[in-house]
Amino acid sequence: MKTSEKIYQENSYLTELEAEVISCIKKDDFYEAILDKTIFYPHMSGGQPKDEGTINNIDVCDVQECGDEIVHILKDEISGKVKLNINFSKRFDYMQQHTGQHILSYSVSHLFGGNTVGFHMSDNYTTIDLDIPLTEDMIEQAEQLCNKIIYDNKIVVAKNYSYEEAMKLDLRKDPLKLDVLRIIEIQDCDISACGGTHVRNAGEIGIIKVTKTEKYKQGTRVEFLCGKRALGDYIIKNRNISALSSILTCRADMIMDNFEKIINENKQLKKDVNNLKNSINEYKARDLKTNAIEKENLKYIFSVSDEDVKDLRYICSKITEDEDYVAVMVSEADTGCSLVIGQSKNMNYDIKNIFEKCRVIMNGKGGGNNFLLQCTGDKSNGAKCLEIAKDMLLK
């Protein structure tokens, strides 16, 4: 038998209530309490998070909807007549988001025929999933209509209907087949079945702002903020834009132009730096070749440096462009060691064997082919690697 009267559906603004405990059963470390009536909204019922608050000054840890019952999860036992208090700041935030969602879904449906097929509300943002793709222009049109409804301060009314009566209304989407349906009507706009908490007038939402869109299946996922959330988001973004404007010494409307200029300059600088590094590495390759060890008309290079592994690979490849060269190059740092081994295309040493022996003592990861191999390890054993390579190549 249903005992939990859902007062939050009758009056979303009620923050205090006295109720009678019907049952309170201990389960693990918590108590599950059912009351004759409640103002606590159950968690994620219809996509809306639970209310926060207390019963007899005991924090309500969770609120769950189990069939027709609302179960309150607490850490202490309650009985008899109890006093319920909810955090109205949190409740009102959810009211703004939820009514805003109805208005946004209506606007997209009214303007473009898009249907809302998913809805999720969290503590930070709200999303709807639409079955149509949306362009930036379409989003802006929907935002304009949403906020006109807010500026017009349309009345929002909740009323219960039988299923048959509800089906005679101009509902935005087909509801579940229930004996009684709670219908939320936004004056001259949207009519939808919903069990959530809502504002009385659209003006209480303040503003609806879409903050992000992304492709979702064949349609669009739209992330948006309403009311205090939208204001908070604007404050942060305005602060950041003002800071960027100050750093770039330009007006806010010129920030993107300045960033594009900086990005292009950065690309050119990276190109110039890369060309310069290549020139330096080519010089290093030539210098190493002049100091190569010669044996039986073959040339061997063994070097230790602090080069980046990419630079080692480049230097090694430049050395082995010429015939008759083998190069074993290590770079050591406090955090580990890098190794590059290469040989000219006319050589046929089994440098993979040398590489594997060195890789093990370095605890390295990497690979390559029999003409160029590289790895980076967390053990600084560069001198040992060179010793192994010299022993295997010059014996």
C-alpha cells in the first residue's frame, strides 16, 4: 500500500514538514525510513538528483524511490513524529535547471522538430540528447526563444490528469502509461509529463545558456546552464577573458585575432627551432665521425651525452647515411637512460642482439629494425651499455 505522499510535487517551495515514521529498518550501517509524507525528492527520479537536508537534524544520506514508496537513508534511527528540512538553495537550483530543460527541449522541438531522447542533471551541468544535428545558428535561435519565454515570465503549472485525459492534451512527447500523470504546463508553450520539481514562473530561471554541444549518435548532446549556474559560469569566463585581454593588451573582442597571430608565430618559431636543432645535430654528427674508431676499414662511434632521444636518433641517422658506420649512442639523466644503436645500410651486424642486452640492464622500452633501434629506460647504465657494445663490436 502506498504510504509516501509526495509533497514535493504539490509544493516545490516547501522546505519544512512534519511527518509520521511508518517504518525504519536497519540495513548494514544505515537505516531505511519510510514516512507517511515527504518533501525529499528521490535520487535521479526522472533524471533529477536527490534533495539534501535533515530529518530530526540527522543528515539524509540518500533518497530512493522504491515502487510507490520514498525511502530515506540515514545513519541513525528515527521514530514517531519527525521534522523534515531540505536545503532549499540546492532544491531551487534543481528547479531552475529542470524547468529550463523543459523550455530548451520545447524550443528545439518548436523551431526544428527535434525530439529530446535523453536528459541528465548533475551538480555542475545539465544535458539533453536530441535526435537531430544542430548548427551554431540553430543553437542561437533556440537560446533566443528560451530566454524570451523567461523574459515573458510564463506561468508554470503542475496538475494531475488521468492517462486518458492527458492523452487529449498537446503533449510534447508520449508519456508512460500510468493511471495518473503529473503534467507540467508552461503557459502557451510546453506541456509535458514530469514528476520533478519546477519553478512557478519562468522568470525565476533568470537565463538559459548553452555551453557545449557534441555529436551524439545521429543527433546532438547539448550541455547548458540555467539561473545561478549560468551567472557563476559567466563570472568565471568574464574574469578569464578580462585577464587575457590584459595580458594581450587588447580589447576583449580582439583576443581571438591576437591568439591566431600568436599561434602562427609559435608555429614559425617551432619550425625555426627545429631547423636550428637539425643544423646543430648535423654538426655533431660530423664531429663524431671525425673521432670514430677505425678497424678493418669500418668506423665505430660510441658516445655519451645528455641529448634528447629524438636528437640521438637524428644524429645517429645522419652518421649512418654514409657507408661503413656503426654508432652506439647513450644519453644519461638522473631519472634514467636513453639508447640509440644504428648501422649503415651496407653493414650486417646483429645490432638487435647488442640492443637487447643493453635494453635489459636499462630496464628499457623501445624497438626498431636492424639498422636503427632506440629505447628509454629508468636505470642509468649508459657506461655499461657502451662497454657491452664495444666488447661485442670490436672483439
